[in-house]
Amino acid sequence: MQGEGQSDEDKRRDAALRPRFLREVIGQKAVVQRLNIVLNACKKLKEPLAHILFDGPPGLGKTTFATVLPNELGTSIQLTSGPALTKPADLLPFLTNAVEGSFLFIDEIHRMPRVVEEFIYPAMEDFRVDIVLGEGLSARTISMPLKRFTLIGATTRSGMLSSPMRERFKMHEHLDFYSQEELAQIVTINARKLQTPLTPEAALEIARRSRGTPRLANARLWWARHFATSEADGRISLELAQRALQMAEIDTEGLDKQDRRYLEVLIQTFSGGPTGVEALAATMNLPVDTLSDEIEPYLLRNQMIVRTPRGRQATARAYDHLGKTRPSDEQGSLFTD
């Protein structure tokens, strides 16, 4: 799940709806099967779980997996994030407070500074930390033993992790986007937790507009629940879900206002492209990172835009979705059916 950019309210909502045990996790079947195997083995061998790295786009359940594993083994977990660990001393309390078989979860681990990475290597491999006391010729190193713990890392950009860091994780699991049926099941279960009546058709409609991402599905459900409570009797029907999502400016493809603005600028201002992301960002008055990290991934996956050597270009699907007239086919196969 995306650690950065989440409000405190988002985190509280996710925590309230998050599964507590592996059997409650919907989707990611292959990952769940592999985790079940290593959990069973660790229980029989009476040893801690190996270090695990979860990677994938924001909102797919990396934090969820990290929190269910300690529950399965009946142990504790400490949580922190890469940006919060600016120096080795920041990591030391988490390592020294670890008990036998406990978990340490580092979200956005790719943002951890290299000096902290190097400090954690002996902790991951030999369960010890080397502390330097003093400076210069009088400096001496003390090796402090640690309890055997499990490090769980979560990242949206595994390529930004150094090779030595990646290689120290015994398991590396990639999380994929969810199907509409899986998301509808998640929405139905969470509506039940919230004691909110929800029709199967409304659950599918919310799932269809959630980009294959459980966090967005929970956010859409949260909004539809409040809309239904304010404007109706609290029951979420298909018609009411459609009204709620229309008011939130979430269209039938799951695009929000910012996504559509991106496409409109690309098509109207830049004639559909190709154009560079810097020019798009300047025109929209947004940081380049916002476009490349938050807006473009779904538009690329949904085949609304393509990245070419000359920049971003809108596809026929984008023109049709916005109701714009496609240009002549002189730009190639992007505009042929």
C-alpha cells in the first residue's frame, strides 16, 4: 500500500478494514499460497520467518501482508518508513527492541539512505549491529547481538533498491492489480464490516471504477456510504452508487478529474502529442513527479496514452472516452481499430 501521500484519515480507514489473517486476504492467490507454505514450515521448524520484500503499485496490499504475518505467528510488529530513517541511529531502537521472532516493517524502503542500508546488512544476515564509539585513533567498534527478527520491506520502486539490499531478502513477492470480481468481494466484505447494506450490482460498480486497487475501492465505498447516509436511507444501490461516484467526478473508467484534465491538455493543447512530460506538467501547473507517479501509470495501463521516444501520445481510446474527434491516420496505428 502506498505509504506516502496518505492522510491520517486514509490510514485509519485502511486499518479498520484490513484483514487480520492470511485466510481473510482476497486476491493475490499465488502470493498467499507461497506465504502459507513458509508459515507452516517456520511453525514446524520453530524458527523466524525469512526476510520478505513486497513490491508493486500503491494500494495493492503490501502493508496488509506485513500486518497479517505477525498475527499468523502470534508475535509483534514494529512499523516505520524509509524516509523516517535518515541515519543509522534512527534504526537502532527498532533493532534493539525486537524480540525473538518479531517483525520489523519498513514501508517505502527504497527511500532509505545508503548509510542506513549498510548499517542494517549485518542485522539482516548475522543478527548483530556494529556500533562505533569515539572518533579517530581512539574509536572502537562494539558488536551488539540482536534477537532473530524478520524484516519486511515494501516498495513501489524495487529498481531503486541497491542489489546488495535486494539480495538479502529471501523472498521477493510482486503484487498485481485485482480483478473486478475480487474488488467487488472486498467491497462487499468491508460494507458488511461497516454495517452498510450494499447490493451486488453496486459492489461491482464501485469495483469497476477502482482501477484494480483495493485502497481506491475502500475509498469509493467510504464515499458512497456517506453519500447514501446523507442523501438517502443509508443503503447503497446501483443507482445510488452511480450518483455518488458521479458527484465525486469518478467516471465509468475510473478516471478522476485530474486524469481527464491530463488527457484534455494532451489532446487539445498538444494535438494529442507526442509531447514531453515536462511540457505537460508545466501546462497543468503540477510537478513532473505527480504526473509520472500518480496520473500516468493508470492511463498507460488503461491504454489511454503511450510513451514514445518523442514523448506522451494520446490513443484512440482516449479520444473516444472524452468524445473527441480522432485525428486522421497520418500518425500511424494508434488511431486505427
